Amino acid sequence: MKYKDTLNLGKTGFPMRGSLPKTEPVRQKKWDDGELYEKRLIQNEQKPHFNLHDGPPYANGNIHLGHAMNKISKDIILRYKNMAGFYAPYVPGWDTHGLPIEQQLTKAGYDRKSMPKSKWRDLAKDFALEQVDKQRNDFKRLGVMADWQRPYITLLPEFEAAQIRVFGEMAGKGYIFKGQKPVYWSWSSESALAEAEIEYHDIDSTSLYYANKVKDGKGILDDDTYFVVWTTTPFTVTASRGITLGPDFEYSVIQPVGETRKFVVATGRLEAITSKFGWESYTTLATYKGQELDRITAYHPWDTDAEELVMNADHVTLDSGTGLVHTAPGFGEDDFNVGQKYGLEIKVTVDEKGYMTKNAGPDFEGQFYDDVSDTVINKLTEANLFLAKEKITHSYPFDWRTKKPIIWRAVPQWFASVEKFRQQILNEIDNVKFYPEWGKKRLYNMIRDRGDWVISRQRVWGVPLPIFYAEDQTPILDQKIINHVADLFAEHGSNYWFEHDAKDLLPEGYTNEHSPNGVFKKEEDIMDVWFDSGSSWSGVMSTRDYLDYPADLYLEGSDQYRGWFNSSLITSVAVTGHAPYKNVLSQGFTLDGNGNKMSKSLGNTISPLEVADKMGIEILRLWTISVDTSQDMPVSHEILKQVSENYRKVRNTLRFLMANTSDFNYEQDAVPFAQRAGHDRYFSVLLNDFVKDVRNYYDNYQFNDIFKRLINFVNVDLSAFYLDIAKDVVYVEAPTSLVRRSMQTVFYETLTALTKLLLPILPHTAEEVWEYLPNETAEFAYLTDMPEVQDYGETNELLANWKQFMNLRDSVNKALEEARATDLIGKNAEASLTLYLTKDQKQLVDDLDINVRLILMVSQLHVDTVENGADVKDYDGVKVAVSHAVGGVSPRDRLYHEDLGADSDFPELSKHEAEIVREFYPEALVEGFE
């Protein structure tokens, strides 16, 4: 017989290596076949509801890392909530309308203008649904558990009908109107854009300085005076109708040396700009406040049919330019607002494709708007009005899809008013909790500062605006008519609008005083896709009877403060008076390992599916909680390798706990807390605090704190302490001894608590562990509940005492390290310690009721009073003497003993070991030891 045969060397079939890329798909199929998602919800049917509303990703292409982090985060939250006493279904969604799909069809060779709109829309629908299927499979590979067979998709009839009813409610309250206002216009998409569809990039632009001659100086300015104007958009001079000044700024009338003309410039900009024009010296003839020059008129530089009005507005600054802003109401929001106040003409000289129109004049007609700078300069030079030009670099809005710059362009559009109920929206933000907290101010400021919402788009693939026009062009926004359209869409889908004439879309027998002949037209524009997703609170949360409105949580990227968080809030408050969410959680963006934005063109992207195939999706799930999602997060193959090492450590810790509880039945063998050994009681409290902390972090969506607490618990509390001392108990002590069963009890409680707490993050691993726990009766770990925080009474004193003891342990380890350095000992097991303790130190050890030798991991320990150790070296307040252990080494526990051979039948074992072997391994008496 071998000595190792008398040790309790734990055994488990749980493999050290997870082989995750191979095992994860098998396990996911098992979940599907076992209807695990459904079983968990059935189990929770009578519990309080928790509703996370899924922001719909756009159905176009395979998922990227941002998708993965988003869906994994939601899965973590909902798995936890379901295990924490809530009914928490997950209805995934997809956004399926809009320009990107139309662009994909064009790339595939389809010509939109060569076929009926309904046919084009059928192609778009088929493409979108193919993309939904592709992304659904991708998301399932992430281990995300959801109602994949019943998602919400914005092209489905029931969703479109709900969206139309939201529109009808807003129309009924007077929030929908048509107007000609400058909007973000994408000439590359030939459509208006919403704020959420804009991104900013730095560009170089040609800025011009030129003069406008005074026409009517109102007795203040002479006719030979000129306003010095600055513009960064030369093409808009074709539509200039005004010059805007700051009412409280001072303006100087100057005459440069050698000039017969006089010029008006903001006094605060004189020094900065005179050198640009070669005006080395000048005379200041007069100064005026901007408000004193209000309503003076000037000639347009070349358009003899137009004049320009001097106006006052607060948007003028002295940061750049001349303090006099050229104003074209058709090409800018500030320009439009001041133009409306002063009753200016709204002139638009650029068409939908970005080309100058006939009304721009024969010198400009047909030119691309961004190519007319030279023409403008020539026209100004011919009139002796050109002063200077310069290149400037500034931030400029781009179409987020085509990556092309946009222009502001006033065209007839449909708007949803924000101004009419802005304060109500702002008030509702106060009722929402934001994670991180700065999200509240960000959304508040965006709502406070935003203009009315342009909701019409000049495209085909989308939900049509349910508006009719009477014979005299009066728009018909009757809520009853709109709801009738909603009923048609619910039955037939929105393509019905494009397949039928207006008369077939209106209720039978409908009449209107504005159409005496009963002739009607229908609107051809579609809705902004942000109105689609922004209505999802109605199309999903309010219409599915197992969901609730408002949702408990919206979770998306930080860009959605101007996107989905924003549009959803506006429509919800407009219709119901309430925010659609109680909590908003935003996350940053994924960056490469160097902190750069990920881009296919840079070749620094990482595919989540590639990670799943090479490392296992568990690694990406663990990475998701390892980063601070409140800001942008770096990820690289090297970072994922580091995360993989953390996973390996966690996995092997679980394996060790399993192996050393394989002969333990919790129901039969568990030791109550009060009867456990002192070190086991201590670790029970540490485990309890760990459970408490992690659950609190889950409740507050603090993923990164879960990761840090987990790694510290595994590496410090378990590996560096408890599991380190455990081997001399679980391996060596009698199989059924109280001291071993005590430790096994804590092992098993730690194993099951860790497994359950880890399940939302590492579901594949947790379910694999569960299969190796034969005494657990639940079919899946996911069908169990989160571990509860135990009531162990007052534990603060216990923890404080243990903290002092661990400091003492650190001092002893310093002494042992010195002994190793001088070759007095090799391993700790070769040491004999004498501790010369103060009264307080001795009392501390006695109160803890622990086996100090075991915890210090030495062979022999002696305790004496500090008075007897006057010449003993002090290690941070603890006097420690180290000598080599005496006696012989047992081949069984590898410790030194002075009583080897006390039992003559076992001459190489200590008395205690011999007793264990005699009782539990009597065959050794016959066979002997090799």
C-alpha cells in the first residue's frame, strides 16, 4: 500500500481546460432543447416584474464588438434578475427601416427608380429579415438567453400600427406640423437627417471677408459706408438676406489710410482683422452699439432684386470673424430664427443633390455647392467688395451613414414639436436615475437645447407619414383617420400605403370641406427611423401583456443620449406624460489596445465571433465586466489573453473546490456555523461579505466592481489563504472528522455561491460545474436562486480580530523568509516557531480559537511570553524565533513530528496519523507500506 492511498486526494471529472469553443455551442443547444429560458420565466411567473427594454440594433451585417458588449451586458443583468426574485423576460428587437438597407439594395444592382415603390420595399423587407436571422444567430452564439422566436421587429405590422397610433396621439395634441425650416440636409442621401444621424469631423473650409454697401443708413451711417461681413459657407451668399450684429457689442466706423470708403467692424475684432486686409492704419470715425444700427439696410453684393437687413441677435460672438454675421435664413438655424423675427425671405439656392439651382443666378446654376467659392470671389471682386480669404479648420457635421458633409437647407418638412412641451420632458428627466450620473445632465442639456424634430424623410423604405392632403392642399391630421390607417397597417403592413390610392386608405364615405370633389392625395415621405425605434415603448412594452410600461431599464451606448434615449423620451412624454424608462444605463465605446477607435480601414477591429471560435465567448463575457463601461474601453488580443488567465484561475479554483467536496453530501455532512473551526467560521464570514458585495454590485450595475471583487476573492482570500492552509486538513485529516467536514462545508458553500454568482457572467462554465454536483437537484444552475446573505450575528469584532491576526501572520512570514534566505530552512514545513507574545497578542490568539500552527503552515509551534524573548528579533511588533523543526518527516503529511513511531505498527507516522490509518485504512496493517 502507498501512503498516498491514505490521503483524501480529491477527484473530479471536471476538466482543467474548458475547451470553450467546442463545448459552448453544445451547451447552448442543450439550453434550447431544454427550453431553459421558458422554464425560468414559468418558475418566476408570480414574482415582481423587471423589464429591460432592448434598444434595437440596425439589421445590417454581422455583429461587432459593441453589439456583443451591449447584448452580453443585458444578458448578465437579466440572468441575475431572474435568479434574484424577479420575472425578467428579454424581448430582443431590430431596427429594420432606413437608408442603409436601400444602399445595400443599390449595391446589389437594384434600381429604385425602375420599379414600383412597393416592389422596392418588398426587396428591402426580405433583405432586412435575412439580416435579422444572421444577427440572431450571432447573438445566440454570445450565450444570450432571450425570446428569440418572438422578437420585436420594426417592420412587423403590429409594431408599425403602434407607431402610427403614437403619431396620431401627437398629431391630436397639435405637436405635428409642417414648416419650411433649415434642417440637416444630406445631399449624399438626398434626405433630411435627425440630430442623431449626425457626426462631427474636422474639415478645412474657405472663409471669406467681404463688404456690403449701406443702402439706407437711417441717418446714422453714410451711403459710402460698408459692413465688413464674414462667412465660412461661400455658397450661402447667393441667398443672403441680412447682416446680424450683437445688440450689446460696440461697432466702430473706420476709414483705413488710402481708402475713400468707410467700414463697420466690431471694435473687439479690429486688431485681429485689419492686418488681414492690409489696413496698417485707420481712423475711427464713430462707434455705435449693435442695437443702434438695427434695421439699417444694405445692398446684396450682386443681386439687384434683393437687399440685406441689419438685425440684432444673441448668437453673434466675437470669438472669430468680424462681429457681423452674413445671414441666409434658408441655410442655417440661427439665420432662420432671426430671419423669422425680422420677416426675411427664405431663399434656397441648392437642390436636394447639392447643386446650385436656377434662382442662384446664371453664374452659379449647375455647380456643386462646395465648388462655388471661386465664383463667389470673382463676383465680389468685380463689385470691389472682396476683402480677403483664408483656410480654417473647424468641426463640421457629417451624414453618419455616407460619411459626407451635410448642409443646412430650408425645405418643407414635417416636424414634431419639442418646444410645446419641452419643460414637461425636462421635468420627467428628474424622475429617472442615470448610470453614470452625468448622463442626466447630458440628456437634460440636449433636450433643453434641441430644436423641433424633423420627422419626414424623402426616402421609400420606412413607415409612411399617415397624412392626407385635401384639394386645396390642406393637410389632414385627424386622429381618427390616422388610427384608421393604423388598423390597416396592423392587418396588411405599411406597404398597403404604397399599394393603394388615397381614397382606398381613407374610411369609406369620408368627406372633408377642403375637398368638395372628394379628391385626396397622400403624403409620399416616410418617418425618420428614430421615430420607429422611439415608439418602441408603445410597440413593445405597452402592447405585450407580459411586459410593463415604463420599463425599468434602458441600456445602450453613450451616443444614444442624442438617439434612442432622446427620441423615446420625446414620444413617450408627448403621448403619456411620462418617461418610458425608470433607469438609464449608458456604456462607452470599444477602442483598440492603443486607445484608438476601431475601424475596418485601420484593421484594428476584433470580431466577437472570432473570439468565440478561438478562445470561447466566456472570455469576452468576462472581459465585459472587467472594464469600466462608463467610459470608452480598450480591447486587444493581448488584453483578452490576460482575461483568459483570470478565467483559468477562476476555473481551476472551482475545480479544486469540486475535487475536495466529491465525498461530501451537504444535507448529511454539513457542520453548523457555530460548530465550525475558527478559521472556517472566519472564511464563512468572508464568503458572506463577498456574496453581499457582489449582489449589491449587480443591483447597481457595477460590473467592473464585480470583477475586481471576484479576482481579489479568488486570488487573495481563497488561493493565498484559505485553500493554501486547507491541504493539511482536507487531504490529511480523517475523512469524516469534524475538522475536515467543517472545512468541506465551507468549501461547498463557497463552490455553490460562486457558481450561482458567476452564472450571469459565465453561464457556460457555471452550468458545466452544476453537472458535477450530484447532490444538487435542479436541472440547470439557472433554475436556482442567487445565494442569500446569511445572518451570522455580529461579525465586526471577529473580522477586526482576524485582521490583527493576519498582520501577525505577515510578521511571521517575514521571519520565515529570513530563515530561508540563510538556509536555516527550505519550506515552511521545516520550521519550528516560537512566538513571544504580549498579553494582548496572546488574548487575540486565544479568542480566535484557532489552530495557529496550521494557519502559519509550520511543523512545530511554541508560544511564550514577550518577557522571555528580550533578545529575540522583533518583526513589526511581533517577536519571532525560527529554528529548524526537530524529529522526523512523515512521508504522509510531509511535516516534522517528534512522535514518529509512537504506534509500532506504523513507525514512520505520527501518533495522530497512525490513529487515522488504523481506523480508516485497516488494510494497511496487513499490506504494510511501500
